[in-house]
Amino acid sequence: MKKVAEVKALDGYKLWLRYADGVEGVVDLSAHMGKGVYAIWEDPREFAKAHIGPSGEIAWNEQLDMDADALYLKLTGKKPEDIFPRLHKLTTSC
């Protein structure tokens, strides 16, 4: 699991993330805004509540969070097997 060291909510429904391995950058989440559970973000103050949750996820409240690994993949453009070597072994052995 990739560990988030810091998160900041930015304007335009973007997050700046810094991971423990030094990777950092901005992820655009605006495509989610207003859809399903993300309807809460229609109030920009709710989006601004982004924080690192108790299990390392990016959370806004007890009902809404995002997986840190999924955000890492989005940020870096990597594939799951690039950051999870065991997954690569499973996909090549089949």
C-alpha cells in the first residue's frame, strides 16, 4: 500500500498529494463532482475537508473516502502490476 504523507484540497476539485516515497502531484477529481456519493462536493467546503483517514485512505467524512493506491495510480499513470509485484507474477503465470 502506498502511504499518503500529506493531502491538500485545491480549487476545481483537485487534490495535491505527497506520498511517503516522495511522489507528489495533483489529481483532478472534478469528473466525480455531483455524481452519487460525490454530490456532497457541490458545497466546496465539503471537498475542502479532505484528510488522511485512519487506514491511510483519503477521506472527507465517515461515508466518503478514496483508496490511496488508486489515487497513486491516477497520479503516476502506472498500472496496478507496476506497484504490486505479486500481482504481476499472478498475471504472467496464468
